[in-house]
Amino acid sequence: MARLASLAKCGYFPCPPAVVDLACQYLKPAGKKVSILDPCCGEGLAARRLADNLGVPPSMVYGVELDIERGRAATEHLGNVLAPASFDGT
């Protein structure tokens, strides 16, 4: 069972920018057609940073977010957002 604090935040724990930058050091996209899917995108900041660092255009970045307010914020940062929705439901 999830802790109460986690339930109150709907399990929202954003990825720190430094962690995204570290991941980018190890990710090497193969080919020109690369897509990014963030199944729990929050406000879309991590996926956007990842896309920017890897040279992936916004039209090829997808996000799914459970919370409607975070989903609205994500639409400002990502190309395609489905919210409110669960990844399992999509």
C-alpha cells in the first residue's frame, strides 16, 4: 500500500534535471526516426529536456499523465499529451 504522502501527490515524484542529463550521456539514438514516450510525464519537463538533449523534435515526444492539472502543464512542454489518463488505460 502506498504511503499517504504518495497518495496525496498521486505518486508524482519528478525526475531531477541532473538525472535526465546523466541519462543523456548514455543514450545514443540509432537512426533519424526516434520517438520518446513518457508513460507518467508529470509536467513534461523531463521528457522535454531529454528530447532537447537528444535532438528529438516535439512532434515525436509523447506523454501520458494521470493528473489533469499536470497534464495541462505538460501540453506546454511536449508535442502530444494524453491527460487525464493512465498508461494502463491507453
